[in-house]
Amino acid sequence: MNIVFAGTPVFALQPMEAIIAAGHKIAAVLTQPDKPQGRKGVLTPSPVKESALSLGIPVLQPERLRSDMGALKEVKADLMVTCAYGQILTQEVLDLFPRGVWNIHASLLPAYRGAAPIARAIIDGLRETGVTVMKTELGLDTGDILLFERCPIYDSDDCGTLSDRLSRIGADLIVQSLSLIGRGDFTLTKQGDGFACKKVERTEVDFSRPAREVSCLIRGLSPAPFAYARIGETVLNFWFAEETACDADASAGTVVAASPKEGLVIKCGEGAVRITELQPAGGRRMSARDFLNGRKIAKGMRFERLF
């Protein structure tokens, strides 16, 4: 089968490379246009584009696929695989592929349709998520399910580590799926009622929430777009936090420990969180212990939230 692979972020790399390793031909890669990155706004290709070019695969980057389908039509592929591509497909696009369009989605559908399913699963405190391969239709991730696999969420996970594991699962599932589709030996399962999740945004931490909620928010927004908080004139992006017991008689947001030995511990509405990695705004990522060396954050100070 001639295959078009549509994907953009790092999450899509392992599935794309697994398809090639399994002996399938990717006739073209469809990915988002280069985006400006960094303070200088340097145009930067997507991870999928960089990998495709290194493998000698033609790359298509329409600004809006629905109004610029000419190059995709010329590929004349049998099937398309999508994985976090980033554009909604029209019926005209779906009709180009006689053996269907198949999507790798990082949730156990029908839950967590739409954007940011990995981050949202962590933020919501789930203990399990997974990957689903579905046949794409016009609805938002509502198509019939071909295969799925479950994946635990650990307290040691942030969005980056969980994304990597789910990407590996997606790679295995799509290879299995293409084998079934190639033989015509498969059945599809209709989805039940579900819900869609929205994109995640940089969020100020509300330490009046229970410690588990705070920890899940920080881990779900790491390594981007971050949960952050303010103490005095300092703004800190948090990379990782873990729950910890706390019997201190202090208000939420109060620093109950701040030393290279104890780390940075902040009182929550219930319990406390220990920040293990952070990044001062405009600075570099570092351990909380390194950050506390020589900095004037002391026990009893308080993180103040702006409303």
C-alpha cells in the first residue's frame, strides 16, 4: 500500500518510523508549516518534517489543507495515517484514500477526544490512559475503533514521559493495524458517548487546592506550557512536583521548607507539594535544591496568586 503519513510533533515520530521499519512505503508526509521559534522567531520545521527529509520522503506543508489539496491528490495513495497532525480533515480529503484514513489518538476513546489528551489525563488525576487507532470520519475523533491499548499513569510521569510511552504504543498499534487492513481481516467497534478536551495553557497554580491536584497540574503542564507561581518579585515555572505530608499550621501557598537539604515544600489546601525541578522566568531549568542555594526564599514566605 502507498501511504501518506500526516503528523507534526515528536509524538508522531515513533509511529512514522515504525511504519517504515515494518516495510510499508510512505509516499509523502503531510505536516504543519514551519513555525517561528524562540525570541528571534526563527522559522523551524516540525520534528516530523525533519525526520521525513532525512529519510528522503517528500513533504507537503499546506497552510490550510482544505483549500490546498492539489499536491496531496497527486500522491494517489491508498491510505492515510494521521497522528497529531493539527488540522481538521474534510470529506474531500477522506475520499482521496480508498482504504481509509486512520488516526492514532492518545486516549482511550471516546474519552478525551480533541486536543491535549495526554496533558488532560494527568491534570485530571487519572491512573490510566491509552492509545486508540480509529477510522477517521468528519466528527472530532468519533470514528469507529480498530485497536486500542491501555497504559498506566505513574506519579513519576509528566506529560513528556507519558507522551513517549504512548508514542511507542501508538507505533506498535499502527503496525498491527496496517497488517489487519492490508489483509482485510478486521472488525470495527462503534464509540459510545464521550467528551472532548481543550488545549492546555500556561496556568498559575492555586495552592488552595489539594496537593494531588496541584501536583497533577504541574506534571500535566510540563515540559510545556508550564504551571507557574509568584513569590515576591520572582516568577517560577515548575517542571515537577510530588505530594508530601504536611502537619504545619500554615495557610495555603506558604513555604514550609526551603533549603538545599529539604528542598522547596509549599503548603496546599490539603497536604503539601515538594517542587523538585523549576525554572525562574527567563532562566534555565534546575533542581529546586540548586535554585535555593544563595536565593532569598525562606520558610514562612508565601506564594501569592494574582486573580
